[in-house]
Amino acid sequence: MEDDTEWLEELARDPEAVPPSPRTVLFTDDSQSLITKNTSPDLSFDYSLNPYRGCEHGCAYCYARRYHEFLGFSSGLDFESKLIVKPRAPALLRVELSRKTWHAGKLACSGVTDCYQPVERKLRITRGCLEVLAECRQPVVLITKNHLITRDADLLAQLAAWRAGAALISVTTLAPALAATLEPRASSPRMRLAAVTALRDAGVPVGVSVAPVIPGLNDHEIPAILDAARAAGAQFATYSIVRLPGSVADVFAEWLGRHVSPEASSRILQRIRDMRGGRLNEQRPGIRMKGEGALAEQIGRLFRVSARKLGLDKIRPDVTGENFRRPAPGGQMELF
């Protein structure tokens, strides 16, 4: 499938901030299962659901880029333009939620690539999965940096009515020029904040994720991002430090070479190493998200103080499966 610039720009709702997208080619994933169980103790969800592999947003720092190499593609342009899509995802989800062994723990959508990347506007796979989740009242927290999530505010509101739905909008920077190069085909900062407002107005619990924090590039923006998020209606906030596994470090270093000075590039990479024990990545649970050392503590303190001041530290996306109902044969619902 070739990309269609018109609808990509329509999705962003801010065409001037969206450069031409690379030609997108879609491949069908024939997986027979959809939900992945989380085994990492530092993640707040029990399961994850990923309708897509690869992501058109093209974020230079994305840790998920390396997973594309497992499919025989590159972590660079292939990750952004050769997407693996799961058109059967809603049907597979229905099957998995129907099983007597299914426990309605917290589900994250997505756990890896963005479930509202541009191609979703046409394919509507995430929408189809949400229809199943809303029908079953399965608790889910959606994570995205795209305004397209507001299209599905009706389904999220249905889930929220049963305390089973919430959303996190990722806001990396408030600077349009930085966002346009760092996250070239994601929604602009202004539209992400507008998504926060739209979801809050629809009755959906919504917060922001200041992620990733890149020391020397956007860490100074933490107070301003949280202030803008609170003004937009955010109810909670979180953050995580950038991590650059494998070839992702090369992709990000190349981006730095094109967009910042050599001195700034060296400073940013060194600060990341300072929080990663001399490396650019960290795999240890509990440390990989927040970093360690004096700089990591300073960033964490800046976030906590700012969040506390704005009241964003008291509420979390608390969803529950106590109202879950399993889909039964014949389209009738069965109580959990």
C-alpha cells in the first residue's frame, strides 16, 4: 500500500508541521495470538496489545526500532516505512478475551509502537480492538502521541464509565520546530495538548507522559510541559528517561549530527551515559526508565516537584476489571 500524503496531513491536523512522509509499504502479520503478558516488574500493566509493528511517526529516539531488525528490516527508514499490520487483531482479541482462563488485568495499548500512528486513520485496527474492549469492559490504558485518539473518545468514554479506560498522551517538547524534526510525523505539541482537552471533556481519565526525557535537549522543559498539560486538563503525569538499545543509538546519533552542533551532540550523549553507567542503554528493571546517578536524581526531583505543585502527582490511570464480562457464543455477553 502506498502512502497518501493527503490523509497523513489530515491526521496531524497541522499540515505545516508535517514534512512529506516516506512511501509506506504494508505487510500482513499472520500471528495467531495478540496479547503479550508483561513480565517486567517496573511496568504498571499486566498485558500489552500492539496492532502494528514499525511506526510512521519516525521518532529518532524510539527504542522499538531495534525490534524491526528481528523481522529482517533495518531500524532506520524501514522501521518508519515498512509496517507489519494485524488486520485480524479485533477478532483475535475477542477469542482471547473469551477464554475461561483470561484474567481481566490492566492492558496497555500499545506496549511498543504507537497504536494511533497515521496508517490507523485508514485501517481502523485500533478502533476495532477498542470496540471489543468496550463491549467486554476490559481495562485498558492507551498511550499515544497522536491526536487521532480523539476519534475514539466515544469508546474510551464507554470504558471510563466502568472505570476501565484511561489515556496517556506523550509530550516530549513544546517546541514545534524540535518536535517536527525529532518526531516528524507525530501530531504537533499543540494538537497533543488539544487531545488531552478533548478526552477530558469526554469524561476519559487522561494524563501526560513526559517521554523520553533527553538530558541536554528537553529536560529543561519538564516544568513547562507539566504546566501546559495541567492547563489542558491532564489529571496525572509520568516520565521516563531516553534509552538507546543497539542500533537505535546510531539512528539517534545520526539525528543529532544533522540537527544540533557537534558540541551539543557530544554533551547530550555524554549526559545519557552519565545516567546509564557509561552506556547509552540500560536493561535493568527499575533503572532503565529513570536512570541512576546525580543527573537522574536531579531530573526526577524536577519532575516530582513540578508535578506536586500542579496536583499531577495524586491521581494515576486507575482502571479495574471488576466489571469485565466475557464475550459468549452467539454475540451475547457473559458475566465475568
